[in-house]
Amino acid sequence: MPAPFRTRRMVEFADTDMAGIMHFSAFFRFMEGAEHALLRSLGLSVYGIDDPAGGDAVISFPRVGASCDFSSPARCEDQLDIDVSVKKLGRSSVTYGFRLSRDGDELAAGQMTSVCCRMRTGQKPEPIPLPDDVASLLRRYAVTDGV
């Protein structure tokens, strides 16, 4: 099984509540930031991939689902490791798995599903199949058989 992509981020004061504990919504921002870091590491972007069909459209990955289960609190100035893996690579979607930990102790686990869409100014996002080159790059972090 391939190793997950790992990034690190410090819990900032603005990520916490009055007790100095990381607010649940910040976990979602950390997961999204880790997804963006993974895509950048592959030479991609969450927004602005050239559309293989040409024209002025771009490819983007709007979220269609997100969840997170919390097992232990994070506190202001904690350094969190965020592991990202590809749990499922569909025809036009990708589901990422996230593990947030501090010093090896898991704090939260989540997932996020994004759909590959053609974006044109003034129009609704149009789901399209993942481009082969993008799917190939994402497979590097696939953790399940058949992905």
C-alpha cells in the first residue's frame, strides 16, 4: 500500500475557541488545506487546471461531501500532521481520507469527496470524467484495491 501524503500545520489562535481548543470547523479547513498541498505536490491545482477540451473553461474540484470524526482535542500551537490518501477514485470524483494526529496520536479522521467539473464563467459547474493524467497522478496515493 502506498504511503499517504503528509503535511504539517500549527494550530493558530484563530483556529481555537475560548478554551484554546481547536474548533471543529478548523479541522475541515486543515483537511482542505492538506488536499491543496497534495495537489500542488503533484503539479496540479484545486482550481485552474487547463481544460483538455480547450477554450476558456478550466477544470476544478468542488466539494460534494465532507465528514470528520473527532477523538481527541487539539490545542493552540499544537503541530498537527495531516495524512491524505485517496480512498476512492471514481469516473468523475475523488474521495480523500484524512488522518490528523499530534506526535503519532490520532485526533481526528475525516473524508472529503470532490467532483471534477468544467467551469465556465456564468454557468453551473459541469461534471466531467477525471482527465487520465490527473487520475494517474492521484493513484499514487490510492489506499484501496480497484482504485
